Amino acid sequence: MGIAIGPLLHELRDRLAEAGALPESLMRMRATVEKDNNVFGFPADERAGWVDYMDDPPDDLYQRQHAEVVYFVGCVSSFAPRAQRIAESFVHILDAAGVNFTILVGQKYAAAFAARRRDESRRRSADPQKHLRSVGQWGANGGFHLSGLPVNVAGRIPRAYAGVRCCIHRMIADLIEAERLKLKDLQSSVTYHDPCDLARTGGVFEAPRTVLRAIPGLSCVK
């Protein structure tokens, strides 16, 4: 008989939150997220501030009226300097593949990952619909989320929105399969370790390996 440890821990933490037994640090985080919709306490309109610091930002700063893809950058990748490199690298990939996309900024979207970490998932149960309804505003047919969103809210996304849900790993794999990306030769070896949230919670195992196997010259070692 197997025991699903993850859901069990989440339920126990939810009950602690309901009982008001959260640590003071998590109470402060809750207040910050409820006020600013991110764990850092920055204004929502600064979510795409990292674009200004790119070496070659486009004139429109990825703020477009119509787009094929709406890219929501999570709190950490938006505001933490080291993690901003992830968002910058991904938009370069989208540019290289000729994807017409826009970045979702300037609106108040709650930090679903932070809500899960502070164990108030029930309070934030409507957040996925709020994110996904916004995709249609740009006429987009795909919404791609970063920084925890695909793996932490996947189980709560309504079926009506199933066609627009994706994570960046799967999108890159799809772009490679569609021959929209030309990969350079890389003579090196790599060992891939499955991240806990991406793999165990989100069920994303194959897409990262598909990307690695597609790189010419790269040897994947178990």
C-alpha cells in the first residue's frame, strides 16, 4: 500500500494555516502576497523590469497587443537577479524560433507557488482561472508559465483551459520537433537530475530529456 506523501503534507499544512498556527515569517509572507501579489513586495508593474537590463531588448519590451503566446514570468524569475537569467534566456529562445509572444505584466496575479508554500492553497484556488482568462485578451492560443505555476496549479486548472496550459520545457521540445530551432553543436557531457516540483509534482519527465537529446554533440550520462 503506497502513501502519497505530498498531498498528505499539503493537507496537514493547510490545517495548520486554518488553525492560525503558521510561523510568524509565513504570516508576514501572507501579508506581502496579499498586498503586492508577489513574495518580494515589489509593485506588479515592475514584474518585467528585467527586460530593461537585457543587452538587446526590443523596442516594444515584449509588450504586444496581439500574440501567439502569453508568457507569465513568476515572482522569482521576475525579481531575483540570478533567476532573471532564466526568463532572459527563454525569451531569446522564443525570438530565435520566431514565436510572436507577449509578457504578462502590470496586473495583479497572485503568487500561486508562494500560496502553496505557505499552505493556503484553498484561499488561492481561483488563481489559475484568473491567469488563463487573460490569455484570450491577446488572441493567444498558448499560455506558458514559469517559476512553479505549471506544476503547482496544474491539478486545479479547469478542463476548458486545458488547451492553453504548457510549461517552458515542453514548449522548447515542441519547437525543436517542429524544426523552428536550429541547435548548435555542443561537444560535452551532461547528467540531468529531475527537479522535485517539475517532475514529482508536475509530472514533467520527458521534455527536458528530449531537449538535451536533440543538441548535436551532447552526451547524456545517467
